[in-house]
Amino acid sequence: MTDDNGFSWNQPRPLDPSLRARDFEIFADYHTHTVYSHGKGTIEDNLLAAREKGLSEVAITDHGPSALGIGIREVKTLEVIKARTTHYNRLFADIRVLAGVEANVITTDGRLDLPKEALKDLDLRVAGLHWQIIPASAADGFDLVLNNLVLAKLSRRMRRRARRVNTKAIVEAINRYDLDIISHPGLKMDVDTHELARAAARRGTALEISAGHPYMTVDFIRIGLKEGVKFSIDSDAHRPANVGRLESGVRLAERAGVTAADLINARPVRARQAAAARRAEARVALAEELAPPPPPSPAPGRSTAPKRDNYRKIPRVRRT
């Protein structure tokens, strides 16, 4: 299927070399933002950017409504995003777009800014700590916003308090909700890596290796591996040009000894051919679905042979 410009909607792209390590290759970017929060592109823009990178999946994970000035306007926006992703999944056979969210922790006991019913209907649930939020109470605002933003930078005692409270908040969120990924753990809000990784491993929640924020260390990842947690290498892209730009995360994971088995969005390199075969089968199935119906059968007793032209045969002229 092609558009008016001859663009093929179902012709797969080769995987970008930057997404391939020695033992694994990334097939999805599970953390991207759009104009529904504070991203610069549409769902279609992010989808096409991921497709150009050769990815098989991309998730739309705009901020929850309590992100100060940068979140979705209301919970119902998630229904709109879900409907749009369903539409694009019917058009594209070689890439899947997931409807998700990056929810915000808004209390020190781990409550998120979205009800469980709204999260349940999504394909992917991401949550994280952010200080630029509308907290649930003044006390939550003191610990999650003021302390991390100001006080922890002035006092060692407040730094210890911030680390303790931050860790408790994100661990409680993991225990309260069915979360797929914790976004950029430790970014600007310090946490106890051991405790976080143990909780995430116990609940089957992945920790993000963010290619969009170059703060994570090899030691952080190795602690997570020792605790048995899974990881997801994502872009946290806020503009389409950054969707699928995961090279820094791939190289960091490779240095830490991460394998395909440790990542929820990677496969062994040798599995590439099998994945290509599945995409080819999907293209064939879509082509059959979009093919025009066969012409109707002729009426009984009527000849299907083409009519002969009614012309007079011209005699050959013999040369002498």
C-alpha cells in the first residue's frame, strides 16, 4: 500500500546499526512524548521516526495530568491516544504503536496521578519520580518537590531524607500498581538502587536505561543485574528526531554486561531473521486483506470466451 507520493506504508526498514550491540539488538522504544503533553510531534510523527530506525514497536507515553504545565489535560485524553494508536495499527503491518503513559508519583506513599482503571486499559504503564508536579498535599510537596529541588542541595541531613523518602515513594508505587517500567530512576531525585531494584525485580517491573538523560552509570546497571531486575533502553524523546536514538544507552548497557535476556525491548542478534520472516507474513496477510474482491462469476449458460472482432479477412497478395 502506498500513498499519493509513492511512499510504501508496509515496506520494513533495516534496523539502524546504532541499535545493535554485539549480542543483542533493540526492537522497541517504550518512552516517547507527543503534543498531547509537551512533545513536539504527533503520534504519527513518532511512529514514522521509529519506523525509519527499523524498530518494530514504539510507545506513546505522555506525562500524567499532574505534571506541572506539561502533562495531558485530563484522563480522557488517554482514550483519544488509545483510539489513534488503534487506527495506526490497522494501517501499518510492520510496526506496532502502543498506547501508554508516564504517570507521576504525587505522594510519599507511592500514589500516582491516574486511577487504576485508566492504567488498566493501556498497553504500557510507565511511572517515575518528578519534582515538577502538582503534589497531592502540602506535606507531599515538601518532600517530593521542595526538598529535592532546594533543601537537599544545602544540607547533608536533608539529602539523606530525600533519598529515603524518594526510595519509599517509588517502591510503594511499584507495589501499588502493575507497572511495566520505572522511568529514569535516580534522575534529579536520588534513590537507593539496591532497594529499588529488589522491589522492581520482585514485581516484574523494568528499570529504564535512559538514552535521553546521560546520568546513569555502569555500577547502577550492575547493581540491578545482581538483584535480578530487567531493563528497558529508551529515548524519552520529546521530538520525533530523537525517537529511537538509543546508541548511548546501548553502549552503556553493553559495558555493564547486559544481554538480550536482561532487556524487555531487545532480542538476540540471531533472532533477526525470524523477526523479519514474521514481518513478511504480516505484510502478506495485510495485502490479502486489502486486495480487491474477485470479479463475479458469469451467469449460467453464458460463454466466457472473448468476443471475436467482426472484420473481413484480407486476402494475401502473391508476389510474381
